[in-house]
Amino acid sequence: MSKIMENVSLVLERIRRAAERAARDPAGVRLVAVTKTRTVEEIEAVLAAGIRDLGENRVQELRSKAPFLQDRQPTWHLIGTLQTNKVKQALEWAELIHSLDRSALLSELVKQAERRGRPVDALVQVNVSGEASKHGLPPGDLEPFLRQVAQQRWVRVRGLMTMAPLSDNPEDARPHFRRLRQLRDQMQALGIEGVSLEHLSMGMSGDYEVAVEEGATLVRVGTAIFGPRD
């Protein structure tokens, strides 16, 4: 487990350097440790290294691990695609949903948040690359969707999320991350009441440094912390 802690330190140092290259405050970037397929013991090593933000792709995995780590009080992020029939379960643990991308999901989030009496914080996922295999709104649909969300009192938009195409070269992701930041800036300039866009969730193990240089506030890193999956 000491290797995991060493990896966390290395990732944090690379985040710091990337932020400084972009004349940013490293404190403005949060590392979300992606715990997909990882054991509770491995996750405990991350928490021991000082990381509080944990990301899960699947609701079933989130529900199976979170109770065992409750005393450590991590902040859970649901970073994968969220099915409407899993919203109720997701909200038992997830404090930030990264994948709001359609009206049906918005309606179910509103419904479950109202039942709980507590608003839901979410990021709107945007398919900047246009890949058919990726989820997310087309960039042209972002403004009307944000205006739709703004009319709901139970869902609060906190920013945007995207996934860059897979590539061995981190620089290939740069134009996609830059595009998301530009979209964020354009939407902020509209001043849509009730919509806050302080977060950009972008960058994974292979390209998180580029993401930080382009403005990421949340980077989702798994393999660089835990090593390759079995």
C-alpha cells in the first residue's frame, strides 16, 4: 500500500507543476482518485495519503464500498454514465454527479432530490470530441440545456465534464480540454441565473497534466495511482 501512497505524491507533484506552468494556483485543482475495481484496502491507502475525493463509475460498486469507508468521510463522485433507475441509489452516497447529459436524467434527479429534501450538485457532460462512442451533450445543445436545468430548484449545475479520445499522446487531448474551457467561459458570459460553472472535470491518468494546463479543477485519476487493473 506504500506504493499507492507514493503514487499519490507523484501525481500531486505533477499537478502542482502543471498548474504552475499555466500560472495557476495548484490549490485550485482537486485530485479525484478513481476507485473502479479497487478494494477497500487500496482505497484506504489513498485516504491515508490525504486524498478526500473518490470517484466511482458504477452505482453498484459505489454502494458496495462506501459503507466500509463512511468513518473516513470521503467525498464520493459518480463519474460514470448514470441510468435513471439508479439515481435513487447513487444519491445515497454521491455528492457530485459528473454525467448529467439528458432531460430524462435531469427529471429523475429532480424527483429524487425533492424526495430527499436536498438539492443535487451536478456537472453537465459535454461530448466535445463528437465521438459516437462517448456520452454527453453536443456543444450546440449546452446553452438550452443549462437554461432548462436553471429552472429546476433541486439540481444545481456546478460545472462541465468531458472525456478526451483515447491516445498515447497526451497532447492529442489538449484541443478538447481547451474547447471545454472555452464553452465554460462562453456560458458564464451569458449569466444564466442559478447556473454555477466553477468546475471543469477533465483529464485522466494519461493526460491529466495537459488538462490542468487547460483549466481543469477536477482530474479523475485511477491507473496512475493504483497501477494497471488486473
